[in-house]
Amino acid sequence: MNPKDDPFVGTWELDPESLDYPHGQPGRRATYTVEAVPIGLMFTLDGEDAERKPMKFTYGGALDGRDQPLPGSDAVLVLTRYDEQNIESTLKRGSTVVDRWTREFLPDLNTMRIIQHGVKPGGRTFQNVSLYRRIK
């Protein structure tokens, strides 16, 4: 797929009423920008945490399922595209998955569901869910 034609490209705003977080406390404001870059996609999350402290994360690259070492870190990022409407990012340290996020379009194609798949201390799994609406 040509990154410029990618349906994920655009600016997305968090719908705070959609938050379903059984683990942790979500922030209430976030803008998620997805840009086409020559090798794939670049993701930027600009928001506030639960204490209203600013947070900004930028990451990206090829959506080929391969380990991408993160500069200055012992972590690797794996971006995988399963189909035109589903992307997953996985953060690993060594061979251990530290965090995993899936992004999927809902049928209207202007709503993106993001699910954080995690493991609580003690080994129980959880899913934190949020919806983002396309604004550009």
C-alpha cells in the first residue's frame, strides 16, 4: 500500500466519553496524528496524562513486523499491518513484550479504536480501550 493513500493518515481526537480502562487512569485529552513517511507511517500522540501533565510520543517506520531498535534504548518496536484496517505496535525489551497496542477502523472509517493489551502484576491480562474520531 502506498503510504500516502493509507486510510490511517490524518489527525484523530480522543473521545473521552469512550474510555474503558480497567487498569490505570487515562488522560482526558489527546490528539493522535498519523503521517505518511517514505518507509511507512509516523505516529504522534500529543496529550495529557491523568494528572494533566503533558505527554508526547512519536514513533514509526515500516509496518513489516520486524524489530526496529529504538535509539538510546534497549527496547525494540515492532509495527505490523494485518490488513488495510488493522495495525499493531509492540514494544519489547529483550524478548519480552512490554506493551502492545492495536488500532482498528470501525465501520464508519472515521472512528479508530485503540486497544492497549497489557498484563497486570501477578499475570492477569487487561485491555484498555479508547476511541479516536477523525478531525482531518
